[in-house]
Amino acid sequence: MQITVTFRHVDPTPALRRYAEDKLGRVVRKYLKRPGDAHVILGVHKARHLAEITLQADHVTLFAKETTKDLYAAIDLACEKVEQQARKLKARRETRKGATSARAGGPAAEAAAPAAPDVVRVRVPAAALALDDAVERLADSDQPWLAFVDAETQALAVLVRRDDGRFGLIRAPGR
């Protein structure tokens, strides 16, 4: 990133140039992925000290202008305005594109994100049955499970065929 500092009606000092470059550089590194170039204009008109920042990056232009009685304070306030605009831009881009988009992280982001399990949804009619009738119905079929409404408690129950040949009962709490 290239930062150009222009002085108007003020002596160009290396300290002012370095301060403006460092302050703006921190903002750019923190919030922008692909910084372009920045132009900082520092000027004095009578007792007013002016700092203007124009930053072009990520297909946008950020601009801030501040006038104070101290040039360092004007630089600070203008950098804060640019930082606020950059923070808002970054948040807007994250919510619109999504933080886990394929372009955001590439293959490394895909490997780090856990894969969502495949869920197969099945609708079954749950008839009201006694437990003995449900066991007989499951024993006569080749299905691994049977969902039914327990006639005694009126609660949903699932009867499961276990690997050892016995049956398991999963029962929801009664009403």
C-alpha cells in the first residue's frame, strides 16, 4: 500500500509524515484485505489545522476530513473516521457474503468446518398400540424399528430391534 502525504501551508516534517503513515497503516492492516493507495493532506489555514484522508481499497473509497487546533489531533480524528468506515464496510461484507463462504477461506476453510450430517426424514403413521401388539408387529416385519403411540400412557414410543435379537423401547414422557 502506498500512502502519499501532502503538506499545504505547513513545513513538511518527517515526524508528521511518519505519524500520519503509521496511524493510517494500522487502520488499513486491521480492517482491509487488499489495501490500495491513500492520500493524506495536512494543512494549516490561520489557526485551523486540517487533515484530509482519502483511502481507496477493495473497490471503495473512504474519505474523512477533520479540522482542529492541533495537527496531530486532526490526524487522530480523521483516522478514527476512516477506521469507523472500514469497520462498517467489513461488517457489511461479512453479513452479506457470509463468514464461511468458499471464497473467504478457500480449501483450508472447508477442511476446518465440520460437515453437516445428512438427515433422512421419514413420516410414519403412529397408531395407538399396546406394547405386546407393537412387539408382535415388529417381530412379524423386517423393519428395524416401529413408532407407535402407547395405548396405556398416550405417549410416543419407538420399539427397536437390537442386534442380539431382543427389543429395545424408547418412550417419551407421558402427557
